[in-house]
Amino acid sequence: MAIKTISLELDAYERLKRAKRGKESFSSVVRRARFDAPESTGAAILQETQALYGAKKGAAKKAFDYWDRVEAEESEAPRVSPSRWDADS
């Protein structure tokens, strides 16, 4: 069996250590760990893009200004077709 040495920050090591069950090895803990995929909703993607922008990576400020403007316009006048069923009879 091949062995690979890794470095962990102390908080990650303590979390891994707390996850051990009895005399379980760290390898076993990692094997049963779940690494869920991040959300792929529009809001999650926008949040990630904004984080990248804040770190000076990703979309330009001009793009965020456009998205903010569109969002404001949508909230003022949502694109909903009038319905004849809404009219008072």
C-alpha cells in the first residue's frame, strides 16, 4: 500500500481527529467523508461570481452594475402579462 504525507492546518486536523470512531484510521475517516457538490442555483452562481469579483477575479464591475439595474427594473415592473381573469366583473 502506498502512503502519501499531507499537511493540514490545525483546525482541519482537529476536525478530522474528532470524526474518528474508536481506533479508526484517518484514511478510513476520509474514505467515509462526504464532499457534496456546491449548489448550482442562479443565486449560488451569482454569489460565487460576486466573491470572485471581490477578490479581483471574474466578472467586471460593469457586469454587476448591469445585473443590479435589471433586477431593480424587474422588481419595479415585473414582466407579467395582464390576465382578463384579474379584472373586476
